[in-house]
Amino acid sequence: NYNLSLIGEYSWPSTEGSDIWGWVDPNDGTEYALVGLNDGFACVNLSNPANPTQEFHIPDINSTWRDIKTWGNYAYITTEADAGLLIVDLTDMTGNSFWHVTNFVNPANGSSVEFTAAHNIYIDENGIAYIFGASSSTGSTPPDGAIFLDVNAHATAPEYLGVWEDEYIHDGMVRGDTLYAGCIYTGELFVVDVSNKSNPFTLGTHLTPNAFTHNGWVSDDGDFVF
């Protein structure tokens, strides 16, 4: 707890959290915690950080894993339950504006991809979502590396751009044209050029301690990956 002190807390007595992200309302600057729970997704108002209050909770299929990222006024939530990609409009604090999407189409060539579950998601500075560890309960076999979706063009109907499918990706992040992928089963960090979403290619790999590459993050200056 270096340089940290507790200001407030919020608890759910009948469920547990899995991951968390944040969102700031561009109109009034109010900060919100976006929380993945075993039984769904919750939005918590932090305008009074000593006394946070839940704005809404969207019940969903039970799962230990949920991950959240945002683009604009929308939250995008993946889960290993077969709920698809949950998209939530954060301008509606009733929690009633949301969509579960499982099919994504490339408008340029008509190709498509379908997934009902995914382990993780990252959204880069250009509004490209990277879906990691996807799977499906419908019989289709989506790539379990990275699926590239454009959420900037159509927030509630992301467009399919391409995939990288050399290895299973557990978690990853992207800056510029470079994907840093935690390939947990090979125990290596993969560094991938994603400048062309229809033709990504691996730049290099590096084994990590105990051959268990869980996740990674790039330093602000871009010189180090942790």
C-alpha cells in the first residue's frame, strides 16, 4: 500500500468482483467505477468517494471472468460465460440501454466472425477493440488469439477487421501499431505488428519467468514492457 490510503469502499454481499475499469462523464466530470461481477456488470458513482453509490446493475450469466474497457460513452464487457460482447450506453444511468452482440461483419468484404465468450478485451487510442481468448458455444470456432473490432465507426455494432491467431492470448495491450500479447500457454510475450488489421505479423517473442505470461503493460515512454 505504498502512498495509498483508503477513502471509501462499496461491497456486494452476494457476489464477487473480477475486474474493474473507470469512466468519466464528459459533461460534468463525474467519475464512475465500472465493475465486473460474477453475476453481471455494475456502475458505481464516485462523486462522493467516501460514500460511493451504485447507479445500476445489469444481471448476466454467472462467470468468474469479466473484463471492461470503454470507448467514448460506451462500456464493452467480455466474459467467459456465453453472453457475447456486452455493450452498455453510459449516458443512460438507468442501466436499460445495453446490447449483447455475438456476430461481427467486415463491411469491406462481407467476412464475419462470431463468438459467445472471451477472456479479455483491450481498446486502443484509435477505437479498435482487441478481443482475446474468444470461444463459442454454437459450434463455430473463432480465433482465440486476437480479434480486431472497430468500435469507433459503430459503437453498438462493431465492425470486424481481422484476426491474429498464431497463439492463444490471455491478455494484452496495444499502443500505436504494436500489440503486446500475453500468450500464457507458450509462456512468451509476443510482440505483433497490427498496422494492417487484415495482415498482422509477429515481430518477436520473449520467454517470461516460469513460462507463464499472464499479462503485460507498456511504460509511458514505450521503452519497457512489464
